[in-house]
Amino acid sequence: MRLIFLLLLLIKSLIAKPKDPSYISEYFHLISTIDKPLSLRKYYNMPQSSIDFYPGTMNIILSVPHDGDLQSNLPKRPKGGCKKLNSTSKKCYYQNPCLSSDLKIDTKICRISHGRDLNTRLLALALRYELNQLFQLKPFVIINRLERSKVDMNRFIDEGTFVVKNNMHAWIRYHSYLKHAQELIMNNEYNIHGKGLLFDLHSQEHKEGWVELGYMITSRQLSRKKYDLKSSSLSSYLTKLFHPIELISGNKSLGYFITKYKYSATPSPTFPAPPDQSYFEWGYTIEEYGRHNNFSAIMIESPSKELTNLTKLYIYAKLLALAIHDYVIEIELLEPLIKPEVFNQFEINKKCNSSRQLNIQINFFLLLFLNIINLI
């Protein structure tokens, strides 16, 4: 019996996951502490702010809506919206509880996602660090720290909050900071054409294990190669420089540069369209912030297998940063927001600190929205 027990211990030790090397943990400690987010007001009985806002010195934003893990007193969203009984309509009403007798919670057609995109926060901070090493410039980083079960920042406000006042306040705050960063980029004196790009960072577990890139173009359109950039999340100035297929799945695409660094991606020259319907085409964030004058937005859905293990995440972040570096240079997008010889982080923080004044605007929009809801 003792021999069997020892044998089982040996087998367990052999199949146990190897520990990450010490330099990996040191790296992630470095990227998490080298910069501090702006000190923002706390809400919802939270020990920290619900948003981490890192100021930038280049015209790129990294947004992280689904890696929140901090406790709050906000109510949870139900697992489904309301749907009309005995109706073929797929329309969902996001109420809790359902406000009419002919409505019932539906967890299939009106299913509400609560899943967390684990370690996309670390990915964003690693990309900020790596892009700074490559460009000597830092992207803006905006991270939601609230649990997705409470608020979904990548859905329209009704689905993301179920029209609960404090949940709506949290949703509006997050998007006010994204909008603030976008305006800082587009109105910067050194960014003459107001160009900018937002990467919305997510993860997924689709069987292919590819990096999925969302441009508001459907998988059917990609398969048929029938699309134009006017309906995509890419800005109008790019349509004058590149053919749509060249920019979405050709040699000027982000997928091309990700593939160059040995990760499979779709759309790309190798995989111009996903093989089936397991593909995330877009979310609220890129729809809201993309195709806005000269501002573009791309959703990056990383395979979760590259994020959950820190050693793999370390390699993935470095190579994804190289792909982004090559991509923004190739499409002539990069614009520094400072004079290289006069870099002053204090002045950048000072400009971004005007974010604190957003609370007045946030409360105004919340009040306006509640009044509109009451009229419907």
C-alpha cells in the first residue's frame, strides 16, 4: 500500500505543471508597477477605483472591458434578458424582473455572458511596456476593474447594465474615459490629421486557437470577399490609401503581421475567413469608437491558451507588440503626441487629470438617460 502511495505521488509530480521561471514573475511585477494609473475617485463600496486609466504619449488606446475582479456592491445582472412569450421575434428586453406579463426570462436567445477574459489586463500592461521599448512612446490603457457579472462594458448600456442606476453610472464612467482618451489623441497639437487607433482586448476558447480580429465585418462577408471599409470599424482615410481586401486580409492587414510572428490569425492572407461561425465579428466598443473621422478600432480576440500561462503570455505579448509595431508603421498611422526632445510625463498626467472633471458630465448623461427611459 505504501509503495502504491509513493508511486501515485511520483506520477503526480511528473504530470504537475512546471512553474514559470523567476524572470517571468519579475517581468509581470515590473509591467504592473513601473507606471501607476491616475488616482480616480472610488465608487460602489470598492477598495480601489473601478477604472485604471494610464495616460499615453502616442495615438493608440488599449481597452480592457472584461478582466475585472474587484468586489463591489453593484447588483448582478441576470443570466438572461426578457423575451415575449409565444413570439417568433428574437428581440430581447433587458429588464430585471421582466416588467410585463407577456415577457419571460430567456437564457438562450437572450443569454447574458458573465465570463472573464482572464489576463487581458496583464496583456494590455505588457503591450504598453513593449510598445514603449519599440517606439519610446506609450499607448493609453483603460482597464475596467468591475466584474462582468455586474456590468458589461462591451455591450449597449441596456444589456450591459439592465438599466440599474449605479450600474449605468459605472458603464458611463468607463466610456467617458475612453472618449476622453480618444479626444486627447484627436485634438493633440502634434497629431495634425487626428489619426488614432483603439485595440479592444479580449480572449476566447475557440477550437482553432487563432487570434481573431474584429472589424465589424461578418464571417459571411469575409468568406465571400464582399465588403468595403465604409461599413467597417476602420477610419475613412484608410480607404484612400488601401484596397479593402489588402487592409483586412492582405499584406497590409494586422493579421498578416501577427502571422509573420508565428501566430495563426483570421482574417489574414493565410486564413482570410474563419472556417465556421465561431468568430467574434465585433462588439459595442469598436462600433462606438471606430470609423470616427480618422480614428479606427480593432477587436483583438486572443486565444486563451496564450494568456492563462504566464510564460506563454510573456512570449505572446512581446510578439503581438512587434506585430502592432510593424502594422501601424505600414499603414502610416503612428503619431507621437509629444516632441521627442521635450518628454514630460508630469505634463501628460496634468492633461489627462482633467478626466476628473468628467464626473459632472457623467452624472448629466446618466440623468438624461434615466429621463428618456422613463418616457418610453
